[in-house]
Amino acid sequence: QVQLVESGGGLVQAGGSLRLSCAASGRTFSRNVMGWFRQAPGKARGFVAAIRWSGATTYYADSLKGRFTISRDNAKNTVYLQMNSLKPEDTAVYYCATGSPGELRVVTATGYEYWGQGTQVTVSS
């Protein structure tokens, strides 16, 4: 089992920044990818970014490249999502997840087995 706990969400004005954290515990070594997804009201859960625990390979949704950065601290079993130049359309519940998806499934929610409870990010205009 793996437990994931997100933190760092909140209310921010457009143009501002937030850093989300996802602390993992349990059998974290059994899964090799950590991902961030988000879900806005009435919309499907969508891929944001992902990172492999080893090798630091990163993946990003094309629309978010340049504004969002994913990083990890292996010693702390924690993954971060730095979000800059936030826009109102970034408002969503942000979830971290972990699993062992292949390359083609890194961007799909079905590639991940364990999920956090989510943290709300609200960007005001």
C-alpha cells in the first residue's frame, strides 16, 4: 500500500504562484512514477505532469510547459509541483498519484494505482 498526502493548495490571484507538495509513505519503492492530475468542476480529470523516481525523467501536459515544474526529493519521498503565472482556468482540485505506467500511459489516469485526496487550487481574476 502507498499513502499520498497533498498540501499547498489555496487561493491566489491571477499571475501568482503556488507550490504543491505530495508526501508519499508506505511501499513507495514499488511504484516508479509520481504524477499530478487536476479536475475542474464538470470536467474530466486531466494530466498535469509526472516524474520518475529514478532518472528524473519528467513529463508535462503541452499546455502547461513553461509555467509548471515538477520535481522530487527522494530522501523525503516528496514530489512538488511549482505553478507560476497562474490563470483562472488553472482552478481545479489537484491530485497526486503513483503507479508504474508505461511510456504511453504516463499521461492517463488509468496508469496510476494510488491517489491522494486532492488539494484545491483557486485562481481569482
